Amino acid sequence: MALAIGAAFLTGFPVVSLLRVRSVQGGGLLGTAFFLGVVSLALWTHLLLLVRIPVTVASVLSGPLLAGAGAAWKGDRSVFAVTWSRPSVQALPVLLSAFFALLIAVSWTRLGSDGEAVYSLKARSIAYYGTFWNPDFTDPARLHPASRRPLLLPCLYADLFMLTGSFGVRPLRLWLAFLHIASLGLLYERARPRMMWLAVFAWIPAYWRQVQGVCTGFPDATLGVLFLLGVDAIRREERGLAILSLSAAVLLKQDAWAFPIAIALGTLASDRLRLRTLVGTLSIPVLLALVWMAIARHLTASFDFLPGQFDPANLLGSPRRWPLALSRLASEIVKPKHWGLFWWAGLLGVILNVHRLGRRDARWLLIVLFQGAAYVLVWSTYPRDQLRSWMDVQDMRLLLHLLPMVWMWLAIKDQETPQAPPEPRSTAVPGQA
């Protein structure tokens, strides 16, 4: 485990330096470096697979070495000019949530269904063969669910398996808990919210469930943070960070293939960002998604897996199922056992601020709206009976993709102070009483 943690930080710190992701708080830097380090290391492993370089401990560790060499040559060392401060009492709920995550990670000894049947199986195969061009992926007799899904999460698993020398579930659950705790530091660094808002995010009930929770091996919580990070990096004109985040997202799960579309529509509708800049930022994630689509056609397909039955020809041909998809999504949003009062707070925030919503608000809300519309359109292509069964397991996952975006908007909005109306200009003539 020590080697894996060291590799994550030895990757993350150079990436923070190369991308000039500035931090002024020690905890924020550590969280940002660890999160970006784990994701970047998995992305490096995935790229090795795409170019057919055997994945071994040596080839995986070449990523941190290259990142360190690049940072030493071109990096910005000023990002490490951090200031450390003693945690305040307000941070106690966040620290308790971190402790709770570690406790859950070591208390349970199993992953979720997808973590065991999909991602862990793929990761073991990659770690054993050093490539996905092996019978586990290409032999129809060894067909497994989601056989054509991108491999970033299995690469993240495989990195840990190879660096620890163990295929155990408990170290993996602990690793995923570390990743979630690091994401809290990253979110604090990006938003600088009041601790109340960070505690709200840290204690969302959906993150602690035995199904689809952060320690069960599902990609959705991480995917939501990557979505937010990509959008926030575009807003701050941090092009390198945006490319890294969205590239990792599209190789994490197919749901992210709609992210560039939603970001392009929402950004162009709310900002005066130059089209060339936006296209330049989104082109690499789109290219990686297209490359994986082409490669996946040569892998065995599990047609009994519902997402594999998606037919783009039906995309606009089933508006009669839109109300069903929307009603199922709404019924999931109002479940306190999954979300507490978070989505109610989001709706209340929109209502209370509707009179002063502007371009800065649209930057977040329009992208969320477009991404949600993309999900509804995809859902509506399935037959009604399959739509019901599929949404029973997918609605909560897809909301996890949107939750960090809504949280960021609420946290930023909370920091804004209403401007006082301008004083009326005096019309009195000088010298007159």
C-alpha cells in the first residue's frame, strides 16, 4: 500500500505543477495531488493498453517518472508555496466523514455487483496478461457484462493490484475511500465554500450505501467529480486540467461521452468563450472516446446487457416515454434515504435566486440541464418494460454525475452577497438650498 500511495503522490504533485493548479491551503493541495495522481496513473495505464505496451509494474511506474521529469523541466514550483493552518471546529463534520469512510472501507469485505462482476474481473485479467487483448476480452465463451465498457476504472484497480501485490478486496475498498476523501480536499480547493457546504457534500447518504457507494467499486461518484473539475477548469481557462479531467471521464464510463456535448452547449449558451478555445479543449476527450469506440467493436459484445441495446435510430422517435423517464428521475430525486435534503436545497436555491440569475449561474445550471436531457433522451430509446427495470438501478448513479455540479453552484452562490441598490443621484442645483 505504501508503494501505491507513494506512486499516487509522485504522479499527482508533478501533474499539479505541470498544469499549474494553484493551491494555498495544505489540505487542498494534498487532496488535489492524490486525486489527480490516482486518476492520472490510471489514465497512463489505459493509454499503455491502447498503444499495446505491456502493463507491468515497471511500465506503470514510468508514468510518475515522466511526470516528475516534465515538472522538473517545465513545472511551476510556486504551486507548492502552501500555508498550513490548524483545522477549525467547523471542519469537524468533514473530518468525521473521512473517518467514517475509512471505517466503512475496512468493515465490509465485498464490493458492489459491478465492482466484482465487471471491474475487478477486468483488472485481474489486465494485471495477469498485461493487456486486454486476451481471451478474457476476446473469447465469446468468456463473455462478461459490460464487455465493451472503457477501462479506466479497471486500470485504477490493476494499478493497486500490481503495486501492492495483492488482489484483496479490503485494500481496494480502502483505496477508494482514500480517493473519496481526497476529492473532498479537491472540492474545497476549487470552491472555497463555507465548511457547512463541504459537510453537506461529505454526508450525502448515497455515498455510504453498500450499493453504488464510494467504497463499493462503482465509477459514478468519481465520474461526477471529474465532470465538475472539467467544467470548472474550462471556466477558469485551465485548459490542461480540463483536458485531463474530461479525458479520464470518457475512458471511465460511456455515460461521459455526452459530457463534451453538454459542456459545449451550456458554455456557448452562457459564456462568450471563443469557439476555437472550446473546440481545442474538447477535441482530445472526443478523440479518445472515438478511439475506444473503434477498438471496442473488436471485443465480444454482451447484448443481454441493457446499455448495449441502445439504438441511436430511436433517439427522437419515442417522446411518449419521456414522461416516464422524467417521473422516475423525479421520484429518485426526492428520496431522503439517498440524498437527504440536497436536491430540495438545490431547487430552493434556484427559486430564491431566480431574480438574480445571470451568466455565471447559467454556466453551471445549463450544463446540468443539458446533461440531464441527454440521459432522458437515451432512456427513452428503450422499450417501456426495459426502461422501468433499467432505471431502477441507473437513476441514482446518473444523479451522482450531476450532484457535484449542483453542489458547486450552491456553494459559490452562498458566498455571493447581494449588491445594495445604487443611491439615487441628487438633482439639486449647486448653491441652492
